[in-house]
Amino acid sequence: MGNFHELLDHEVTLAFMRYGTIVVLKMMLMSTITAFFRMKKKVRDESWSYEKKQCVDSFPRIHLNDLENIIPFLFAGFFYSFSGVSLSTALLHYRIFLGSRIFHTIAYLVPLPQPSRGLAWMAGYLVTFSMMYKVIMIAFTVS
Amino acid sequence: MGNFHELLDHEVTLAFMRYGTIVVLKMMLMSTITAFFRMKKKVRDESWSYEKKQCVDSFPRIHLNDLENIIPFLFAGFFYSFSGVSLSTALLHYRIFLGSRIFHTIAYLVPLPQPSRGLAWMAGYLVTFSMMYKVIMIAFTVS
Amino acid sequence: MGNFHELLDHEVTLAFMRYGTIVVLKMMLMSTITAFFRMKKKVRDESWSYEKKQCVDSFPRIHLNDLENIIPFLFAGFFYSFSGVSLSTALLHYRIFLGSRIFHTIAYLVPLPQPSRGLAWMAGYLVTFSMMYKVIMIAFTVS
């Protein structure tokens, strides 16, 4: 278990593990909801109206949006946790991202009027960009 | 090569490298099949019936399903390999996941009657969830 | 910052950080373009012709293609950077992949006549495969 403790001694990486896991769990939950709605769709396919079908079809799209935002976060967040930032700064980044994704999902499911979902997406996007900027700055100045 | 040997000394991480690579290779193979069928589709686009087109369109969907299941596995599996589990437990998790994904693909391509594909997806999902549970338990109790 | 310097001492991993970040940044840029075009689509939805709608709908597909190629690259590239290859060989792999993805995007957006996009995809695919081959060879011979 030597390698493990070495990893956990680094508390920013530990924070990344926590928030990364919650974000991925949220994504997996969406996957279950998608599967559940698809099953429902198959059963009622003949009786449903066109509008209802449209609504069900939007579930994969939100899932795709999750994928395309979470992958850059996981990549950037991992290297960001080794970039020597303070724990509080890293936590701020991870928490804003987690919050923005949860709010984005809620805005999709309720649904809330449009600017809200766009703003949630924008917040997560900017946080990821801020982390990538830090990673790139370090990667290109160190050697 | 210092860093490398350190990584490989940890035999659970080595097991993750093996099974992760096979899972990703399987996904890349699907990508080739998708491209191959898309090319075929373009050639015969005018002569094909609606039913045949539907069948071809389902290839990207299975690929998307791969993406949405393999990303949580890679994320959870990586940290799981550092969580101090025994090699046999880790191998059990990795092997069930690999088996469930291969069976899922076969069930999609043959195709086998419906409950089989759903059960394969469920097996992979539960294994990923079990790994995330372990990771989360450690991440929240260590510090 | 101990863990960080250890990571950065390994210059191949540093190279992976650089090229991986650029590749992911390119993907995030596509995400913005997609969102921008979707917004435009919503505004003009009634007045647009069918051909224009088709063009806009192709944006998510290129994004999906990015996802399905970049995930194997990030996975394989990370372990590849620990596989004891020389810096020049690793740089060759990372640079060809980055170039192939950028050319693929340009070929999609201009658009260039078909064989060009297929060849770009093929180049990225082969480079990823070459890295996975190296990773698998090491994973199965070391222990």
C-alpha cells in the first residue's frame, strides 16, 4: 500500500478523488435515468404523442453534454492537483464545477427557462479552462 | 525509467493497465466497425430501405454506450488500484467488467433477445459502482 | 509539491501533459462552436432550409468523433509516458496525433473532399494503436 499512501499524502489529489468521484457518480445516475426512460419509451411507443417522444429523446443529449464536459475536467483536474496550488484554490475550482454540473442537470430536468442551463454550462466550462491554463503554464515553463 | 518501475511494482495497477487497455481496444475496434458501416451506408444510401438504415444508425448508439460506461470504469479503476485492495478482488472486478462489455457488444451485434443486453450493462454498471464505493469510502475516511 | 516535481522530472510525462492539454483544449473549443451554432439554429429554426439544418446537425457528430478518439489517446498516452520510451519517440506519437486531430477538424469545417478526413482519422487511430501495443507488450511481459 506504499504507492497509495504517497498519493493520499497529497491532500489536493485526495480532494480531486472526492469531487471527481461525485461528478462521475452523477453521470452514472443520468445513465440509469436514460435507460429507464428508454425502457418506458419502448413499452408505450405506439400510444405516445410526438411531443412526449421528443422529451425522451433529449435524455441522451444531456448525457452527451455530461461526457463532453466531464472528460476535460477529469484530465485537467488530475494534473491540476499536482500543480502546486493551495488546497483552498483547488477546492474552489472542484466545488464550482460540481455545483455547475448538478445545476445544469436540474435545469435540464425541471426544465428551468433557458439562460439558466447555459449559465451553468458556462460556469463549468470556465472553471475547466482556468485549470487547463494553470496546467499549461506549468507544463511550458518548468523544463 | 524510475517512475515506471515504481508504477509496475504495484501489481494491482499493472492489472488495471492490462484490463483497461483491452477494454479501450475493444472500444476502438467498435469505432472501426462504425466507420466501415458508415462508408457502406454512403455508397448504398439511395438503394437501401428504411429498415436497413435504422440498423446502421444503431452503431453510433452502441459506441456511445461504450463511452458512457468505460469513462467511469477508467476513472474509478485507476484510483481503485491504489486503494489497497487485494489483487484477487481487483482482478475479479476488472474481469467481470471486461466480460460484461464484450457480452454487451455481442448482444448488440447478433442481436440476442433484449434482457441479455440489459443484464450485461447492469453487470458492468454494478462493478463500476462497487469500485466507486470503495474509492469514496477511502477518500472520505483517510484525511 | 514533492509529488509534482517527481512527476515533472519525468520529461515524457511532461510532454504528455502538454500535448494532452492542447488536444483537450481543441475539443473544448469545438464544444463552444457547437453551442454557438445550436443557439443560432434555435433562433432561425423556422426560416432555415433543410440543407442548412443538416449542416448544423453535423457539429455534434464531429464532437462525438473527438470524444471517441481522444479518450483512448489520453488513456494510452498516460501509461505510454511511463513505458520507458525515448522522448523523441513519444513526441513523434503525440505530435502526429495532435496534427491528425487538427487536420480532421479543418477537413470537417471547410469541408475538404472526403478522403482527407478519413486519412486524418486513420493517422490518429494508428498512432493510438501503436501506443496501446507498447503498453500491452509491457503490461504482459513485466510481471
